[in-house]
Amino acid sequence: MHVIPAINENNFDDVRKKIGVIEKICFEQQCDLWAHLDVTDGAFTSNLTWGNPEELAPLKTPLKFEIHLMVEEPEKVVEQWLRAGAKGIIIHQEAVKDPAFILEVCRKYGADAVLSIKPPTPVENLVPFLGNFGAVQILAVDPGLAGREFQETVLEKIKFLRKNYPDVIIEVDGGINDKTARLVKEAGADVVVSASYIFNDPDPAGAYRTLRKI
């Protein structure tokens, strides 16, 4: 299973510490050097996290970052993150007003563009965009704080996409552990994003390894 560790923090010092943990894990296990950064605005979500691309830009790291923009107006901030070096941008179908702009600016910077939906949003809302977005994210928890409970209703969404759109890359984020990762893989997911399961474990590298083997 392709696994991306997620960072959901309130300040850059804690973000930087977890970046160091991910670097160590990836080098030891010779895995893809990807990290997932949650950015929330306190409006689209109930909480506010760290979200300053100017702090990320000068950071010296081999990691590639995908930025999960859980914000109300992603068009206003997306280029700041791309200029800071982001290699992937995840925006929400519920919030984006100009998906063509998101795709254009991501192409300009050579970054992946991923379209996400929250648990209550019908999966059919993604369908009109699948010709342009090669990857989608199914959020399995309500957006915001890490550690929320996985909502099994998303499994039918994953199955629908895998059956009807076999070429789309499906990422699942939220409530991912050894049990739920197996469920989403069986449903047809390609990628899982995990924060609490990895970082709350006394052995983050072991938790990451467990997910990879699923």
C-alpha cells in the first residue's frame, strides 16, 4: 500500500519535528519521500492549523509535500504553496470555485492536482471533474483535527470510483490505521494518508511499515 504520513499541527516547530521523523522513516525503509501537510483555516473547518508557506519555502528537505488545503477559498492561496515548493495540491470540491485555475497553476509549477470530498458529499460530485483531475481524495472523517473516527460509508464511494473509473488514482485520508487501511485497499484505494496511527505510536517507523505491508 502506498502510504503518506500526514502532519496536522498548530505551529511550525512541531511541523518541522515531524518532517524529521518522516525523513528518517523514508530513508530507513527506502520508500517514497512524500509528506502530507494539513492546512485548515478555521472557516471550512472547525479548527485552525499552521499554514504559512513562507516558513516551508526555505526548509532544506528531500521530502515532497502534498498540501491539503481545507480552506474556503483555495484559489487565493494555492500559488503561495506552489512557490514554496509543494509537489501536490489537494483542494475540496465543496470549496473550489474555479477548478480550471487550480489545474492551470498546478501545471505551471509541475505539481499534481487532487480533488477531495468530505464524507457527506455525494461521490457523484466528483464525476464531472474526473477527465481533468487524474487523482481524487476521499476524506473519511470530517475535516479538521487529526484522530477522528473513520466513517465506513466512504467505502461505497471508493468502490463506485474503482468500478466506474478504473484509471483514477484514489487517495483516502482520515482515521487510517491497520484495520481501516485494509478496508479501503479492498474497496479499491491506491493511497492512504495517516497521521495519528503513525505519530501516536511509540514506534512511528513500525506503524508506517505495518501500513505499507497491507
